[in-house]
Amino acid sequence: MVTELNYPLTQGLIVGPLSKKNIGVGRVIKLSLLGSLLRFLLMLLAFDYLTMLVTLGLFNLFNALLRPAK
């Protein structure tokens, strides 16, 4: 459920506006790679189901940032 809600919201509300007018595609890609690094560090610290759901949500968020908006 986290995946199904996170990906389209990220594409529609974050990636499109950021890449078109605010910061550009290159910076969006750099932001997503930095976020993926932070997500991997948080995954190492996950201790229960809720923290794993948070890291899964971050995984989908930063993967969605890597793909261009349609």
C-alpha cells in the first residue's frame, strides 16, 4: 500500500514541478541519489515493522525522483 500511493504522488506533485521550473533535472537526480544514501543508512537502523515501512516509503520516493515525470 505504501508503494501504490507513494509513487504516483511523487511523480505528480514533486518531480514534475521541480524538474520543469524550480531546480532542474540534474539537481533532482543528485537529490534522489543523496536521499537513497540516507535511506540505506536508515535501513540499517530499522528495528521494527514501522521503521521498515518508512524506509520502504523512502525507497519508493527516491526511486520515483530518478524517473522523469510524464
